[in-house]
Amino acid sequence: MHTDKNHFKNRSNHSGHPMKGTWSSYLLAVVLVVSLPVGFLHCLQSRPIDRQALVNRHNVVLDHVDTLGALTLGNGAFAMTVDVTGLQSFPDAYNNGIPLGTQAEWGWHTMPNVGNYRYEETLDTFFTCDDHGVSYSTQSGQGRRGEAVQWFRSNPHRLQLGRIGLKLLRKDGSQGQIEDLQNIHQKLDLWNGVITSSFEFDGVQTEVQTLVLPDNDAVAFRVTSALIQEGRLQVQIAFPYAKSCAVCPGYDWEHPELHASILADSTSHSVKIKRVLDATEYFTNVDFTGASCERKGLHEYTLLPNLGNDFLEATVLFGREIAEADPFTFEASKAKTESAWHAFWQSGGAVDFSKCSDPRAVELERRVILSQYLTRIQCAGTMPPQETGLTSNSWYGKAHLEMHWWHGVHFALWGRPEYLEKSLSWYEHILGQAHSIANRQGYDGLRWPKMVGPEGISSPSSVGEFLIWQQPHPIYFAEQMYRWHPDRPTLERYQDLVFQTAEFMASFARRDTADGLYHLCPPLIPAQEIFPAEETRDPGFELAYWYWGLQMAQTWRQRLNLEPDHQWAEVLGQLAPLPQAEGKYLPSAASHDDYLNPDKRRDHPIVTGILGVLPQTAKVDPTLAENTYQEVKLNWQWETTWGWDFPMLAMAAARLGHPEDAIDWLLMDAPKNTYLNNGHNYQDQRLKLYLPGNGGLLTAVAMMAAGWDGAQGHAPGFPKNGKWTIQWEGLERMP
């Protein structure tokens, strides 16, 4: 339950004792303290964390070109990634690193459907265990069907909005390269949300300050250099075509004839450019001081600084529509940005590891701070983010809804539920699509898709279409909102989302007349995605999540003074047991040999999420969960795991009473548990950043510090060996 901590804090006198004074006041204080959450009692016993010092300990500083260390600025709905110049001056040098992208959550593009493909052409029919025919959009097929599948899979895709970079000229007039930069010093000031970049070019010092505005899809920058007076520094603004590739930066510079960059308006201090890419249109507004703007090509505009100055200031604003507004000034933009970041860091939760003697604590604190920053700038928009946020395209830039748990739950646990709540409205936006899927397949309620663009159309896939573990997520998210606002308006706000999600879950479970139990039947693929859809039955994690979700939906009915739903109650009472063998939980009922077959100990060890990600319920035996955990710990192929698997294992270790293990998992030396200098969770050469890993880390740390329902003591998920003396505040318990 959420408690307004400031409400109580403000009723304390200067001595720090709540309502100290009369005997009646003392009694009232006792009542208040007894009723307070455990987290708040901890806060009362500790001095407030010096948040500015905590954050500034982990400012990112670069003194050389690190193509995997590219830094990003953003506001949750818009982001820009820059190289060591503070802009996007040398994009080719970063092709094998973190790409230099500029993306907004509204920036989508669709290739022309020249084949007039219909979604129905992508559908295949499968049969469940009771011969119920179900259609899925799969990747099978050749010829026209294969073309239709590829078109719907790759469209829509995210769009790179533009590239803003310096053009540096050598004394002989030739264009400089990144190798010409010397004495590089770049700093991401996390507390203020500003990147300051300095370097020497041809012996001349240049400084660039860069920021992204908090409430506008705009980047502002100030360049100071004697190169300006020499006419050897310019700013180029260039626009690419879209690229529908599965995992790539997402820009196409090879087809200038396919799009248009139209000068829509121009003054002495601004230009407005209309962008047209097929049916996609947007605008770019450039405000500048100390310069003029010239068009240099079909898709390139150049800011030419006035030779009498040694500085140039500009703001580049992107939008589907740009209303007339007063020109931005850099100083005003900087002040507004800094104020917004101060408010962010001073809100919600914080964890201070500075008193820990374990040498790994510094690195864990670094990952926590940078993960808060990265998820704030890339995952706090109005729809679930893609796995690579607003940096580059993964899976065509589409959101994976099973990953939304990892992207969003941490916001609520860290005392910033508004960032999760913003994206919940998107589920309501796609209610029609979710209902259409369920109706087409013969189920009740809402079936949530897996891989989607902004309109929620489910992308063809031979794996994703059969995943089901995203289905209970909206119930989990709604419960997170209720914990913050335990009132009737919250219940009424989300009741349709909760109840219609539960309707689907209850109808998806099929009753077997042979045993009288309800089963999760094929075709389906569990979160451990290595099992064939048509052979998988009763996956353990999904069964446990189904039970929790339906039980929570019934709790919501009770809170609203409604009778329990009869069908949900029947499914809950007769839901198949979690599959087990040799005293351990199995990935599915069809996988009895999995703990004997080394080849099956790979991908996501989701069986550990049964009691880790999920809380204890009557469906879960803690002894079996412990045995399963130990089996995974000893016999998994760690090179095959993904970034969120390590936080998941830490949560399992914490709930099962192994806090030392929890730390080991969070900091395990494994390929996909790598955290780069900029905080990104590196996976491999193809996927160089992976925000579900950052979000998972924050979820695990919040849980280990603030605890979970039923946990006892301070920081119950951290070791009690004297090496982990942590201080935390503003966190919320996990279910």
C-alpha cells in the first residue's frame, strides 16, 4: 500500500521525533509509526541520502573514442545519441558500436503495400488439445504468402528522424575525420541531464554542450570554438529514408529519391522543414543564433556560423505538427532541462552503497544509477518501448509486450509509478485489436499481442505468436497502480483491463475430460523459447502466473464489492498442477527429460521465476522451487542466457533465502550480463544494448532492498555478512 511519505515527514518537528510534545501526541505518534510501511520506518531511522552526491559519483566520462560508449540524451518519448563531439558528427565510426540515432515514440514509417497484402494471408490454423481450431499469424509459407508475412512483420518500423553533426575543416579545406580529434574529454552530467564535450581539432579547442528538452522532442546545443572565426566549423542537419531491417540502426542514405525534405518556412533565425516519406509526414524546426542556414542538397541543411562569433546556439525540434512558438534560447532550455532532472533524481527511490565493504558494491551502484537514467530517457513514453529503446531498431523497432514487465515494473517499485502508468493507457488504445484477436481465435476477453507497432497489430512470427506469458501483465501493472493509489477511482479506472484480461485467461485454459483439470494447451511456446509450439503443454511459469493473475482479478472484484466470477473460480480450483519431476519444476509437462538433457539447459531459466518474479501462492511448493533453483544454478548454459535472466535469478535467490547468491547473479561474469561504460546492458555484436536487462536490474535491487510481501527485516535480499550496509529510501515492496 502506498503511503504519502511527505505527509508524515512534514508533521515532524526539528528534533526528528514525530509530533513530539504532549502525552496524547505521543500516543498518536505510536499509532502512526506502527501503521507505517517497513520502508518508511527505515527512512525514519536513517539520514536522508545525499542524492546529488550519489548520482554524481557515476557521471560518465570519456577521454577517447569509445564506439560502444556513445551517450544518449532523452525525455522518455524522444532521444538522441551522440559521439564524442556531443553531436552526430562521425556516424560511420560508430557503425559497429552504439549507433547515433534520433528517434521519437511517434516516429513510425510504413513501406507502400504495393502487393495489396492482407493480414488474413499470414494466418495458419492450429488445433488445441480439445480440437478447438485457432488461427495464428506465422512466418511459414513461400511466394505471395511469404511476401505478405514479411510485409506485415517489417511494417510499421521506427524511423530515424535526422542526423545533426559538426563538419570540421582542416586548414587545407579538407574535411576532418574522427582520428583528427585530440585531448578528448566528454562528460554526461547525470544530475543536470547535459553532455559537455571538448576536444582539439588542428590544435584548436572546441566545446559543445548538448541537452534534450524535458517536454519537447528537441535537442539544444551550444558550440564554442575559435574554428568558427576561421570559417572551419559548420553544423550539418541531414535526413535519411527509413529502413525496414530487423536489427539495425534504422536509416537508409542510399535512396534520396524516395523521400522529400521541403523548406516550409524560413526567417533570419529559423527554418522549418517538412519531411515526406511515403504516407509519413513530420516537421523539423531549427532555431539558431549567430548563424545562417543554407540548403546543401536534397536532404541536407547547413548552419553557417557568423565569422565574427566564437559560438553557435541552436535548437532542433521534431514533431508531427509544430505549432508556432517563441524561439528557444539555449540558456532557457538548459535551465528547464536541469530543473527537470533535479526533480527526477529527488523523486522516488534511491539506494546508497557507499558504506558497503564488498568491492563489487561500487559497480552495482554504478549500474543502478545508469539504469535509472537510461530507462527514464528511453522507456518512459506512452507505449511500451522496444528492447533498444529510442536508440536503434530491434525487431523493426516494435515493442515486445512480454518484455514490458521488465521495462516498466521497476518504475513503480522505485516510487515513480507515473512512468508505468503512462504506458497503461496504450493497452486501452489497442483494446479493439486485443478483442479482435481473441474473437478470431474463439476466446473470450482480450488477447494481448506480442510484437507490435503503435496500433497493436500482431506481427507474424513462428515464436512470438505462441507466447502467452504477456497475457497476465496488465493485471500485474494494474495491481502496481492500486498499491500506489488504493482507492475506488483506481479500481474503476483499470477494472475493464483487469476483468477482460482475466476473461481471456479463463477461456484459454481448456478442461480435459479425462482428468477434469484445466490445462494450458498447445500450440504455445513458454518463456524459455526452445520448445515446439505444438508439443508444449502446461508450462510451469505460465501456470503459476495464470493462477496468480486469475486470483488477483477475483481480488479486484472483491474490492469492488462484486461477487466472485464463477468461471474464474472453477479454473482456479481445477487448474493443472505445475509439472514436476525428481522433485523439481519442469519448463512444461512435455519436458520430463529436460534436467537430464544438457541441450535443454539453455535460453531463459524461467522456471526460477515461479518463485522470484512471482510471489508465493498456494500453487507453488517452496521446496520444489528451491530444488529447481539449485539445479539451474549448477547446470545451466550461461552463454545462452539474456540480460534479464540474471535479475530474475537474483529475485529467486532473495525469496529463497540466498542473498549472497542474489549479489552473485547481479554481477555474474557472463557475456550478456555485461554493462558498458554508458550503462547499457550489452548482449552481443548484433544487440549492443538491451533495456530489459537494465529494468530487470532495477526491479531486483528494489526488491532486495525494500523486500516483498511477507519479507522481514531491513534489506532482506542483501547479505548479512557485514559487507552490504546499504541505505535506501522511497522504494516500495514487491508483491
